[in-house]
Amino acid sequence: MTSPSTHSTHTNRFELWFRSLFNEGRGFAFACDSAGRVSMDELSERGRLNYLFARAMIGREFATPSVRTVLISRLS
């Protein structure tokens, strides 16, 4: 008897990470392209407000944002 093989595929996704200056491990992350561009049209209203807040608070509440690669595994 043969069992169906399961293949795992990996996809890279990028996110723009605004790290909190005061709370270790806290911050905001937003989906972006490899250059760090966020599509504001794809954000929810709350997401847009959080993104604009994080951008406005760079140096006060958040560090300069960095682009992180997020590896997504999918079984096929």
C-alpha cells in the first residue's frame, strides 16, 4: 500500500517591523514588499491608523523600521 506523499512548499513574505523602544518584543508589523513598501489600500482602517501612528512615532516610541522575511510553510 502506498500512502500519498506530502510535500512542503515554502513561500517568503515580507513585513515592515516597527520595534518598540520601551517594551522588548513589542511593536507593529505590516505586510510589505521586499523594499519595505506597504500598500495602504490593502490595510484595514485600524491597520492604516496603526501604520501612520508607528511612522509618526519613529524615534519616540519605535525604532527605525526594518524589513523582515517571514517564511510560510504550506503542505501540498
